[in-house]
Amino acid sequence: MSPTPESQDETKSQFSNEFVESDSEPLVLLGDLASQSDERRLQEVANLIQEFAALQFSQRAPISSRGDMIDAVAAGVNFLGEELDASYRELEQRVVDRTAELSKISDEFARQALHDALTGLPNRNLFWDRLSQRMALADRRTSYFAVMFVDLDRFKDVNDSLGHAIGDELLVEVARRIQRIL
């Protein structure tokens, strides 16, 4: 016996009442499989999962007093949200900490590139940079400036006779005295 057009329509209607698919929402069960209240609860849990996927962890799924499977799923999703939130905050803090560390290291490298490691005084690169800036400023404003050259007489003799460690100490002390005067 082949199905009649009426029985085909009835079967198609019964099937379409069980599942409804929407472009904007996930597959929703209808009819005898779940009540509208259960559908709403499941939809809330699904929406919450979508929020978590968008890195929004502030909301939690409501848990009813029924204690059914949907409540168990909601509780699990809530726990997952708390764990994701904690992990995300920890990761953000690590990024902030690492960025601060890199900034400090970068500043220190820049300082080391322009200062003598022993005395802490500006090195030749910084000297030439500042001299060229000062000369350009003097040209624009027709102002004057002076450059002081300091030489330590017989410094090589100190290094040769007393050693480089003593020579380094002498350089550090001379640098300290010059900084105090200027």
C-alpha cells in the first residue's frame, strides 16, 4: 500500500514539528521532546556558551530547583565559565607583566648603548649626538657653547704599573668627581 498524499502531508507536518532550524539560532527541539521551558533554558545555556566564545565571562546560566539534566549542564557550563575567566585574567596579567619587563629591558639596552659601562657617563655616541644637536641649536639661535675635553695625564702608567682594576677605580672616581662639579 503506497502512502496517500494526505498521509505524506501528516508525516511531513509531524516531522517539521519536532525540529526547527533557524539561521540565527541553533537547532531547537519542539513538541514532545522538550517543553518550552526546557527549550528556553537550553537556549540560555547555548547563548552563554556563545558569550564565552566571545571572551565574555561575566554571565552565568540560571540553575532551577528541579535538579534535572539541564541544571547539571548549566552548572557545568558555569564552572567552565569561572575557569575560563580565571585563566583569561591570568593570561592578561602575564601579558601585562611581560610587556613591562620588555619595556624595562629595552630602556636598559638603550641606556647601555649610550653610556659607558664602567663610569655610567655618556659615551662617544651620545656625545656626538648631543654635540650635533647643540651645534644646530646654536646655528638657529646664534648662541654660543663650549666643549670641555678632559685628559688624565699618565693614565696609561697607572694601568701598566698598578693594573687595570686600579685604573678602572681611578676612572670611576674621576667620573664621580666630574658629575658632582657639573
